[in-house]
Amino acid sequence: MKKEDYLNILQTNLPEFVDESAYPTEEVVFQQDGDPKHTAKIVKSWLQNQNFGTMEWPAQSPDLNPIENLWAIVKRRLGAYENPPKNVDELWERIQHEWRALDRDIIQKLVESMPKRIESVIKNKGLWTKY
């Protein structure tokens, strides 16, 4: 994916998602890792002009992102199927099914874990944590 593609995804989806969140827009902090397309000037510039903040990401701490926990759950569930998917379309259907089946409580707990995650990274001087 190119930086322009990533920017297009953000522009198309992020404002609506933030507006529909349970939090006031000015309290929302967008999080992304240090992938080059995430840190591209055009992406940073667009994010700076939004009504929500963007988290500064420590270079050695990709473990901050709770989405990785959700993907791990989905991956485990996909591995529990008796037979592998027959094709890409069936795999995509399974991924969508498992993603939609994620319990909102799990997602909420991951969101609420962010202060502890950040505190742990600060304590470890930006290095890996248990998360």
C-alpha cells in the first residue's frame, strides 16, 4: 500500500468513525505505528488538521497497539476451523465473521488498557512490555 492509498482510507473512514465514537471528538486520540506510510508528510499534515489528536509512537514499541490483540483472537479462531478455506473468498468470509463476532467487552477492555500500556512503555524507556 502506498501513502496515498493509506491517506485515502483515513479520509474516507476516520472522520465518520470518530464522530460515531462514544467519546467527544476532542478526547479521541488516533493511534498508528511508525510504518512509513503512516508517518508520510501528507498523512501527518492531514491528521494535524483534524479535530482529534494523534498519539506519538515510540520507535521500539509496536506492542502498544491493542488491535494486535484482536487480530490474535481472530487468528486463533480461524485456526479452530476444521478445514482450511477453499479459496481467498472463503477466507475473507471467515475473517469477517470472526471479526464481527468479537465481544464488545473485549474491545472495551483493550481500549481501557491503554493508560497501563503507555505507563509500562514509559517505565521500560520505550522498549518492549508485557503487552
